[in-house]
Amino acid sequence: MEIIYICLLIIILLGVAYCARLLRSLHSKVSKSSAAITRDIAKLMIDNKKSSMTAYRQTQALIQLTQLLDFKSPIPPTRSWAASPDLLLTITEIVRKNRPGLVVELGSGVSTLVAAKAGARKVVSIDNSDEFGGKTISLLKDHKVRGVDVRIAPLQPYANGFTWYDTSKIKDLKKIDLLIVDGPPGSKNPEARYPALAEFKDKLSAKAVIIIDDVHREGERKLAEDFAKAMPNHQLVILDHEKGTAVISPR
């Protein structure tokens, strides 16, 4: 009988030990899970704060833009694939300050309207898409804006092994006072916009300003840095915009 009691006691003790071990394991898992949840919540709060601040800044820039340019008709949506308000406001400020005689823009859209409304004497906008180029032309007509030449330049094979605008569409351009690089589409090709350096470096005036969008991306950042290196009398400033904006201007 004593042996039976001893065996039962051993079984009970083993059961208690197993339950204790199980509880410790469960506690550890719950602690790790709680820590992970806490980290996720903290990250979500930081992301939401950044998103809210970005939205606030873009709203603020858009309000200033509409007050400065006094649009008489609706403008298309900004942000996403289109230019963000912070970039559009920078274009406005530079045009109003420098009064460029010729603005050349790669990639048409709201920025085309903004450059013209801000006071540029002549704007030439290059677009590879008939559809988007046509929308830009309609937008300019709606706002009764003149002095803008929208040119459709289909993408063609280029020396870097990728594609770029039909260069015959830019042969006549010279003494450019403001160059805006926001095309062709570059989200899938880091070198999509790089030919702008070779094609426009010798077409710029001595006082030219170059604005490059999307410099948060590696390809556009390299383009901005190489543009600045090729123009020793200019300086490069990276603006903390939604997509990152490079401004290369005379020292």
C-alpha cells in the first residue's frame, strides 16, 4: 500500500512540475506576444503621426498655392503619381522669384499649369503619353493659359540601354532658365530620367535652376548629385518634401 501511495505522490509531483513548466512557457509566450503587440502599436502610432504630418503639410502647401495663383477652374488631383503640393509650391516660388524666360518640363500635368500661372514667359512641356499630354492641353485651355507648348515625345531606345524621350522633340531648345525633371516614369527603372543630364546640360543658361522630383529614390538622387557636379557654379539643396525635391541653383 505504501508503494502505491509513493507512486501516486510521484505522479502528482510530476504533474505539478509539468503544470508549472507549462505555465512558465505560457507566461513566456504571452510576454513575448505582449511585447510584440506593444512594438506594433508603437510603430503604428509613429506611422500615423508621420502620415498625419505629411497630410497637414500637403494641405498647407495646397492652400498657399491656390491663394498665390488664384485658380479660376478646378485642378486635377495632386500627390500619388502626380506632383505633390509641396513641389508645386516650390515651382511657384522659383518662377515668381527668377522670372525665367524659358521653362522646360519633363512630364506634363498640374506642374505645367503652375509654371505658366506663376509667371514663366514660355513653357515647353515634354510628355511621352498622348493621353496625359492631351489632358494637360485641356487643363491649360480651361484656365485660359497661353504660352505653353506641350510636345508629345514617345519613348525610344536610348544609349543607356533603356528608353527616353524622342530627342528630336528637344533639338531646338536652348538657353533654358528652369528645367523641371519629373519624367519619364521612373518607379521601375532607376535610370529612366538620367539622360536629362546629357541632353540638357549644354542647353541651360548660366542662371538656370534645375528642379528634380522623387529624389527619395536612388536614381533621381544620383541624377541630382551628378547634375550639381557638372555645374560647378551651382549648389544642390535637397528639400524634405513628400517625395524629395532637389533644387540645383546658382551659388
